[in-house]
Amino acid sequence: MKKIKIIHIAAEVSPFSKTGGLGDVTRSLPKALFRLGHKVAIITPLYSQLIDAKKHHLKLLYQDIKVIIDSANTVSINIWRGQLINGLPVYFIENKEYFSKYRKIYVSEKDNIRFLVFNVSALKVISLLELQPDIIHCHDWHTGLIPYFIKNKYRYTKNLEKTKTIFTIHNLSFQMGKAWYEVPLTKKDYGRKKLPLLNDPGLLNINFVKRAILSADIINTVSERYREEIMTKKFGQDLHHILKNREDRLFGIINGIDYNAYNPQNDKGLYKNYSFDNFLLKNENKKYLQKKVHFTVDEDIPLFCSTSRVAFQKGFDIILKILPVLLKNDIQIIFLGDGDIEYIKKIKKLQKKYPKKIAWFLFDKNKYPKNTKIPFLNQDKETLLYAASDFFILPSHHEPCGINQMIAMRYGAIPIVRDIGGLYDTVLNFNPSTNKGTGFSFKNYDDLSFFGAIIRALENYKYKKVWYDLIVRAMKKSSSWEIPAQKYVELYKKALRIKN
């Protein structure tokens, strides 16, 4: 097998930087491709206030490299090198003005400016280090100008002349540094005109995703169902027409999870390790966590968890509609996440009313002042929630893929999800008559449908033999990166066969 030279470019890469699933994917997929024998590297920004260069053993390769952004603007960058695993390099782009002075990854609508600098700088790194990739794999809107540049400004650059680009849409809702639908019609970017200069306010209206879709050799989404959905007006986020026009270049590959990183048998974040052979040890984690959050300690009380961003997309409007009714029952629920302040206020109000039934945690300390009294949970303890919980809820309005439901199943927390996008592709609705399925799903986006799925789950929870079979089936479900990585290799080969 010919080794393919692949460079992944992303705004966040775990464990160096992460706000959600994107950081997990850009860690796990490159590792899976590397293990298949391909030559892989990653390029990402160095957020100096978030990434400890000493802790991650980063080495400074180049200092004060001049990068020409456009005809009127030049920036200076430093280039650092680290490793994701032995032999898999990660190149970090450091610039104080655009990345190092912030305590978080995404800042404001001016992120267009920041990530334009990142895109041009990433191409400079490739040139300076003479990497000569076969494939540049661009992840989400933050990297969307790279396919555009390679098709236009850099098309005759020596080390890129044979390079093909893959653009992965992780979430089409995010297309640029601000809400695309708030851009006035007269200022919308149609993707063909020359980019404004770095200091031109017009740059804030440039749609990175649109330009990537028009320019990339291959486009893909993170689930097969989401591929179909984004070509419709309902889910296409105003880009469905151009996606439909490029349907022959649009593919869907479901995400996976890193089975080494997420393994209840040796996960150091758990109170008690277990596997599907001795899954009843899950209950030790449940009782431990119940005690920690001052809940009633009782392994028979159903424990729910939510570990997603607190946002409309994740279904929090219908979660909050049913929560007052649900909490009247003998249940417990723990939320882990940050997001919409109005939803959070309602959760905190319910928490005061039901302190023995509801808890809420954050894990991104960097977003808050040092004296913040909100309880934090370290990211390496997130899996404790899955290990302790009986149910995982994610009733998304739309969901490109989602990996939390896969992690939940790996730890034996049964998902209750909406039958949409990647949730449709990864969770099979339980059928008690056939004893098949790995979770509970519902179709219509409304509180009654969601509540109905919860009631079905709670009813089945009463029957231990049925429930134990369901846990084992969910834990055994294969959601590793092995098969998706092989599908990406086939996609890369398809891209390399394209004649421009």
C-alpha cells in the first residue's frame, strides 16, 4: 500500500486545545490514519494561554517568520513542533495578536480575521518545512479558505501543485466568525470575488464554508444521514443549492471514538473500572458520584447525564420543558457543559428547588474569573459521568454526528436521542419484542416525543434482565475509528484520482 502524505489542519486538537467534538476528531482520526501506515501531520494554532508548551514538550523550530497575508499586510509567526503520539508531529503557529493573547479559542465575530491569518500561515508552514502533502484535510469553517487559496492564489506553488484538498463539515451551522444569517443580503459573500484586505471590514462577511465547498476537491460530512440532510432547505443552512450542485463530490463518513482513550477497563478517571463482562461494577461509580454531588445514594434510582453544549441545537429547549415534570419522579440528573446563559439560569433555578436531584458542572475554567463559584469538573473526569449514569440524553434539533452518545454506550450509559443526523446512524432504537437496539430514539422535535422516549427507557429499566442485555449490547457496539479511518483512506484515493 502506497503511503499517503496527509496534513490535517484544525482550529483545535485535543489534548492541546478543545471546546467539543472537533478537538476529539482531530486527535483521533490522525492517530488512526497513522496506525494504518500513512504519513500524517497536524497544523493548529498555539493558544499560549491555554497550551502549556513545557508540559507538552513543544520545541521552537522557527522564530519571527514573515507571512504575507495580502498585498498590504504581513504578520510574524513562530513555529513550534510537538507530537500527538511518537512519530506523529503537530506543528503549532504562534502569533501574539491573533492567538496568544486570548484565554479561549473562539473570541468574537473578528475570528474571520484570526483564522484568515491561520490559513495563510498554515500554507507557509507547509512550504517552509517542505512537507509536500498528497492531501490537505481541512476541518470545519476555520480552515475553509485553504481549498480556496490552493485553487486560486497558490495553484501553481511547487510543493502544492499535486495536492488535493478534503473539506470536512463538522457542523454546517457554523460557517464563519459570526452568524451567517445576520449578514445583510447586499453584503453576503457569494464565494467568487477576491478576498478583502486584512484590515477591510468586509472581511468579516466572508463565508469560509461557502468558499471551501466551491473549491475543495472532496467535501464530506461526519455522518451519512447528515450528508443527505444538508442538501435540503431545512438543514442546508442556505448552502443546500451549492451542496446539491457538488453532490458527486459530497460524502458522509460517521465519526468514531478512540477506544484507547475511552476504555472503562483502564480509565483512570473512574472510581471503579469495569467491562461488559463485569458491568455491574458500574454501580460503584454511580454510588461514588451520588455521594460526591450530595444526591441520595441509591443504585436503583435512575441517573441521567447530559454532557453537551448547553444550546438550542442540543435540544435544551425541550429538555427544559420536560425537566420540571421529570424531576417530580424519583430520578437524578447531572449536566456538564456551558453555553446559553438563559438555559443555564433555568437549570440553576431548578437546581435550587431540587438540590438532591439535579447538579450542574463546567469543565472550562479558562472562560471564567479565578474566583468563580460554579463547580468545575476536570475534563479527564468527564467519563466518570458516563460510568455512573444509567441514561445519556441528547435530544438534538440537528446533529451532524455527535460522539458523546458513542462514548456513553462504550461506558454502558444508554442514550436517549432524537432520530436525526449522526444520532440516527449510531443509535438503534430498542425494540423489546425483538430484544434488539442500543438506545431509545424519537422522531419529532417536541417535548412530548422526547418525554415519551424517556418513559419507554424508564419502563425498560425496571426489568433487570432486559436492561442488562441492553447495557452489554451497547458496550459491545463497535464505534472505533478503525473502519471510518479506512473509509477516509478511500476518500483520499478518490481525491488523488481527480483531474483538475
